[in-house]
Amino acid sequence: MSRPLRVLVAKVGLDGHDRGAKVIATALRDAGMEVIYTGLRQTPEMVVNAALQEDVDAIGVSILSGAHLTVFPKILALMKEKGMEDVLLTGGGIIPEDDTQTLYQMGVGKLFQPGTHTQEIAEYIKAWVKENRSF
């Protein structure tokens, strides 16, 4: 690949806890990725528009608010609307296993629970992009 992977890390909604998102952003940078961190209180529309403008390979959403069954489907729908089917939508937070399976079936990538080693997240993103994106 001629350029570093580009990943947008976002916090959607009113959830004001961003320590985990900042840790992930730093870890992905340390793994050689270019990271765009959107900051707090983003809407799904803001996230998808930023991802489109920044030409990212992956979007990582950190969500602790319990709104994952609303946020992820909305982001997926907006991504499809904008022709971003080859961009990974992944994320993490406190998401029950049943909801994780529902989101997988909709097309969301792997979702990570708190405490996941950051190297595992970076490796997953790199492998997904290598397999699913062409440059």
C-alpha cells in the first residue's frame, strides 16, 4: 500500500467519556495508521461526512451510551447512501453479545469490548482493509 491506512475514530451522541477513544487513536497511530479523531458529540451524519472527506479506510466508533443499535445502523445506512461499502465500520464499548451479533448481521465489523489489547484492534483493521479495499 502506498499510503498509511486512514482511520476515523468517533464518539457519537451525548456520551462524554472519550478516554478509550483517545487511547485507541494513539494506539492506531503507533501502529502506523493515520488517525482522524472527531471529538465528542458527533452525529452519524457528521461521522460519515468526515470519513468521506478524509477518504478513510475504516471508521471506529466508541460507544458507551447504550445507543449502539441506533447509531451503527444509521452510520451503515449513510455509508451505503454515499457509496462507502468498502469502508470498514468497527467500534467498541459496552455492547451485549446478542446486540453484537445483530450488528454483525447488519454488516458492522468486529466490535471490541473494554480491555481488548490495542494490538488486536490494529491487526484486525489492517487485515480487513488488506482483504476488502483495493488501492
